[in-house]
Amino acid sequence: MVQVRLLPTSEQASALRSTLHVCNVQANEVSRTAFERGVFRNHDLRKLTYRSVRDAGLGSQAAQHVIKKVADAYGTLRAGIRAGNFGRPGSRRRIKAESKPITFRPDAAQPFDRRNMSLALDAGTLSLWTLNGRLKGVPFACSTSARRTLAECRHGESDLLCRDGKWLLLVTVEVAEQPLNEEPDGFIGVDLGIANIATTSTGYRAAGRESSRHRARQARLRRRLQAKGTKSAKRVLKRQRRREQRRARDVNHCVSKRIVAEAERTGRGIALEDLTGIRDRVRHRRPQRAAFHSWAFHQLGNFITYKARRAGVPVVFVDPAHTSRTCADCGHRERADRVDQALFICRGCGVVAHADRNASRNIARKGEVAWDAGRRSSAPAPPRGGVGWTRRATRQPVGP
């Protein structure tokens, strides 16, 4: 995903704003029809609403994108409900989510594709469909790396949105993957945490002290603004929330980039902890809950995974059980070995080590075992034509 900032004139911005507003008004109408009829599939919903959306002045491609946007939103909602993200059946949050149709803000994102939008990278402009016809010569700005990515990669669907008065275009690009390294020279274990964002078995440690201090400052600021309750305070709260999200995302990008670069340079793979469901399994005292639930381990794992895929670095996920209590040198395991958050002293061999570094070494060893077990598996080989990112057993034909 490449982010491009549009720099429209006042007339162009007016055309974009009216187009976005009408598209989202029609999306709300389609969402209401889908909720009342109980029809959520894109194909079936298009039969019910396509003509009314077209009669509202939208082009054929824009109308199809509006309907698909609504269908995707309901698909995401149903997936979240199945995953338990809205609580148990009968909870107030789940009842609220299921009792009314999905609504879209007037400035919510609207998808575009190559049929109704095009980029002119040399001129630094784009043209796209609006209610007033084709809008040409809209200037845009982006970073040098983003412009290079747009020039080298094929463009996919793009999302136009207005955020805090700024016009943005989020362009999906198809980035070619490097051939997967099937013979890694060992694995780099990555221990994820709050005090230290990531600690690798090779010695790299991304300290989370500054991030924790920043979150504490933001929490104090939120409490003061929430106590005021004015409209201006709410606007500042929204800006601060997005600023904090951008900062956390930037930190995770930097950490993941360094880990993947080291793995690619040394010819190793990456072993990560499988922390799925950890927020439901672990209980913390009240002062620790805010820090634990603001821990962006899932985002960091996703960043490492997709960056590794682009570099051809294999990634395995391992069970994190007992990695913090087991000595990486002798294998002795005891709860008392973990003296505190940072100190590990083995009662078996007497080794003294940083607790997160010791855990990362155990994760690296588990990653090697998991990778070797997958290679020695008796499952049938994948079909010819290249090795997939995930090994899957293929069904063999039965009979002669």
C-alpha cells in the first residue's frame, strides 16, 4: 500500500468532496437494504441495488465499488463477530453491532480502479471520475520511495479519502516476491514484549522504554481532554489518537525492517512467537492492563512477515510456552529461573543472561525444529511450478 497526498485546487476539492459524499450516501442506502433484506453477498446485493445507485448519478464502475464496499463491510463485521471481537452472544456491544445497519461517514474512503482513475507519474498528476465528469490534472505528492514503487509495480485498487481536511489516495501495488530460501542457515528467534519491543537471538534489542513513556504522556493528555468534554477537546483527542497510531506503526516498521534485513544478510530464517489469543489467556493487574492491551505485537508480526516474504526469508511461528523459563544453554526449566523482567539465572548450570535474550534463543531453536520437521514431513510434495510460501498437502489421484 502506497500513500499519495493530493493537492487539489478549491474547485477540484469541491468536486471530490461532492463525489465522496454522494458515494457514501448511496453506500448507506445499500447498507440499509442489505440489512432489511438479509442479503449480504456482493452478487445478490448488486441485483437489488445497482439500478437505484446508478439512478443517483454514479457511474457504472463507481456503483459497483459502492455495492462491493458494503458487502465487504458486512463480511468484516460477521468475521469479527465469529472471532469474538464484539463479545459473547447477548453482550451489549454485540447486540449493538447486530441490531442496526452499517453506516458510512460522508468522507469515508471510496474505491477506484484503473477504469476510472489513472496516474501520470512523470507529470505528478492524476485523473479520476467524479460526478461532474472526468477530473484531470490533479497534482499529487509522495515520497521518493513511494514514487519508485508506483513506477516499478503494478497498481491495484485505490482508496480516495479525506482525513482532517487532507486528500489522500491509498494505492494498492503488487510487489514481486523473491524466491524463498529453502536452505536457511539457522533461524533468528524474536521475543516480543512491552519493556523491550523485540529482542533477537543475535543480540539486537529494540527498547520499549521511550514508547512506554510516550503512551503514558498520551494517557495523561487524554484524561485531561476527556475531563473537559468540549468540541475542541474532542477534535484534539481524535488528532492525538491518530498521531499515536502513526508513531507506533513507524516504530514497528523500523524494528521489522532491521530484523528482516539481518536475516536476509546472514541467510537465516525468522522464528516468531504465536501469540494468538494471548489477551484472552493472560490476566493482569489493573495498572498493567492499559499497557498490555495497547501492545501492538500483531502489527509487528505482520510487518515482519510481509517484509520477509518480499525478501524471500522463511518465517515460522512457534509455541511460546516456557521459552522464558527454560535455560537456552542446559535446558533446565524452573519458574524461579526468571528472577525479574530482565534477569534470568539458571538454577541448573548457573548461567546469568538477559531474560528476553534467553527466550529468543529458545524461540530460535524451536524454529529450527519446526522447519526441519516440515521438511521431513511425509506429506506429498506441492505441485510443480514453484514452492509456495506455506507448504500444503496435495491430494493425490486415486486409481490407475
